[in-house]
Amino acid sequence: MKHGEWIAILDYGSQVTQLIARRIREQKVYCEIIRFDTRAADLARRAPKGIVLSGGPASVTDQGSPLCDPALFELGIPILGICYGMQLTARTLGGKVHRGLKREYGKASMQITQDCPLFRGLEKNLQVWMSHGDKVEVIPDGFETIAESDNCPCAAMQNAGRKIYGVQFHPEVVHTPQGAQMLGNFASEICGCSGDWKMSKFIEDNIQSIRAKVGSDHVLLGLSGGVDSSVVAALLHKAIGPQLHCVFVDNGLLRYNEAREVEDLFGHAFGIDLHTAHAQDLFLNALSGITDPEKKRKIIGKTFIDVFAEKARSLSGKVKYLAQGTLYPDVIESVSPIGGPSATIKSHHNVGGLPADLKFELIEPLRELFKDEVRAVGRELGLPGYVVDRQPFPGPGLAVRILGDITRERVNLLQLADLRVREEILKMENHLDVWQYFAVLLPIQTVGVMGDDRTYENVVAVRAVQSLDGMTADWYKLPYDVLDRISSRIINEVKGVNRVVYDISSKPPSTIEWE
């Protein structure tokens, strides 16, 4: 898609480069992460309003370290170098960078020493987050130092005339409390961005783009009921109406009543051409007696492809495109930031591995968006809250939350237990602070007492975590009264459970899911 004003972020391999993009987009300014070695001439043709050089793990003093096209600095486009990006700027323009006597990592106090539009509206003394070993020892001609810290005499520099800036710290992380305002200043004060990029505009542009690409052809979408595929379905339906055909595979491993919700919303309320494959028996029979987690995943994956392909063949005569819920992090992660060709887009939410006879062209309407932006698009399109705020749900479904053998009885038990976990947490005013929560059925039984009877029944574990992206997570400190209600309801209302435990493990070393 084409956008109006935008900012280019050249990626030098920092683990938090995506955060730069998120912070700039929070200012309602579109931005893209692109390769570190993008040629200045190619970038000039796309006319960004600004350029950001990200941080990275390399040292600019090492042979073979990733460099930028020096001509970037002659384009007249504002540039902000962050950490490695600042050191790269200094070295490219004739300054000197050397290794510090000690590595600076963590919170630091920084003092602003010169006026700079980057720091407009901020106090002189700021907390920032440092993560570097190298330092700028000599700034290039025409530059001035504009901030310093105890361990870093040049914590920021500028050449105001050329609109080139560098900061040694990371403004994109939450540990630099005023960092978002700095990036906002760069976008608006320095680059002159108007901040008019919003989801309604994205939807409008995307609909036009989809219609132009699809024309009179038809599109097939594997609808799971999750956030990404649901938003793709709503967006495509608004763009091409009856030319969209959705296949929903009910594998019998979904949450309680989820299959009916998907059919009611998309098939009935939205009027989408929805084809449901009721394949519960097929999946459960294939999983019978299988306890190894990896074998479960492979069986579910293969069975899904077989079922989806059968439905797709019945529609393939009129379908040219396969829609996928690829998101921007998938796109970013598919490109090596430090050299190497573009790799294949991940298949996290996608229908990969289709048989050779099914040849479709891809259409990926959300490939420019982060997850929170996808949710915003969903709200704009009128999807209900229980869909756009839905938690991440693993592709293999409840199979990764049932340890041991998978049977219809054990699936039903877990669905009922999980429902009570979700119902009680949803009653909390701040339930959206809990990133993911669910029940797990363990492959053990314990002794219990119910009334005058001795029982020997199942154990359910409750998992609730807080996270930003699922890469790391901490266990959520649910209030005791919420835990009390969850335990009481599961034991009293779900036949076959006599013990509930709470998982207080973080990721790492644990994973969020149990299998």
C-alpha cells in the first residue's frame, strides 16, 4: 500500500527496533522498518519525512559491522541515530567512536546542556535507559553536544542546520519515561509530520487496494475466530462482499461454545459465505492414545491441512486468492536485519503447506499492522469486544492445555473449567491488564473429600500472565478473592475435579503454555 507522510527506520539488529516503530505510530505517524543497507537513492524515491537509524549489537569499530549508505546524510531528510545509530552517524561524518572503559547498561541520569527541538517541553534532568559499550569520543564537524550523563560525556548530539541528531540512550523503551515525547518531537517538530495516520484512513485505503487487486476474482480465508483472522474477514467482507469465502475448521479443541460464536457472528450477523468443517471426531480419533506434545501438534497440523484442503477444493474453481492474517512483526522477523535475503513469512496464523494442486495467490491485508493496531481496526469495523479483545489462543487449541491423553471427556472437562476461569477474571475492572489466562488439565489425580465421600479426581492448574508481546511474561498476581471464586466454582461445578492449583512461573524459564 502507499501512504502519504512516513518515517523510515533502518534496522541494525536491536532487539527493541519494533518499539521505535510502535512509539512513532502512537504519534499517528506511519513508519516502516527497512533493511539497514537500503540505498539512499531508493529511499529518496519513496520520500520519507524522516529517517531513524536503530540500535544494534555490533560495534562500529569492528570490521564487517553493518553500515549505512553515506549518501543518506546528503538527502536533506531529518535523521535520528539511536545508540549504534548515533555512533554510526558520528563515524560516517568524520567523528570518532571508541570503546568505553566500562559498559553502561540500565537507568542513567542525563542532563540536557543545549536547547534542541528533540527535547522540547522536557525537564533538564531526565532518566534514560542506556545499553552500550562504545561511545562517541569526538563529534563530527558542525555538531554540538546537547546532553551528558555521568558515564557518557556525549549522551546526545545535533547538527540543527542539517537536522541530524543522535542519542546514546534508547528513547523507545519504557525505562526512558519521556522517550515517547522525544520521538514525537522528532516526528512533528523536526520532520514536520502532521500526525494524521489513523485506522479509519488505513481501512479506507486498504479497501481500495483490495478491490483494485482482487477485481472480480474471489478470495478464500481460513477463519479461526481469533483476532487476526476475524479482522481480515471483516475487512475483506467490507471490501468485496460475496467474493469472500471463509472456511472454519471446528477441530473439537476450541474453547467452550466458541464454534457456535464464530458461526453466529460471521455466518449470520455479518452474512459472510462461511463453510464450517465439523471435524471433531476426525481430530479426536487421530489424537487417541497420543501423549507426546510434539506428536500432538504434528497430527493436528496435518489433519487441519487435510480438512481445509478438502473444503478449499470445493471452492477452488472460483477462488484466485488465499487471505492470511500476517502481521507486521511476522514481516519484520522474516527479514534478517544484518544481511541475508528475505525469508518466507512465518506461518503462525497462516494456512501453510497446502497440497500442490491448490495454487492461490496471497493477499495479506494486515501485514503493515501491529497487534494493537489490528484490534483498533476490528473496533472500527464493528467487531464486538469479545472478539477484538480475545486473548492469544494456540493453533492446536486445548490440545496443548491437556497434558496426557486427549479424549472427548477430558476436552469437555477442560472447556468447563476454562470457562469459569475466564468468567471470573472478566468480572475484574482491570481484566484487560491480564494478557492471557486459562485452565490446564493435568495428567494426575489426587485424593479429596466431598461430603462424606473420598474422591480420587483430576487436578486443574490456572495460568494468568502479564506480557507485552508474549516473548517474555510474568505470572499475574490475581487477587485472592478472584482465585478463591475460581477454585470454588471449578471444584463445585465441574464434575471430575477436586483440586485447583495456580501457576506462578515466569517466562523464561517456563513457557506460557504448558505443552
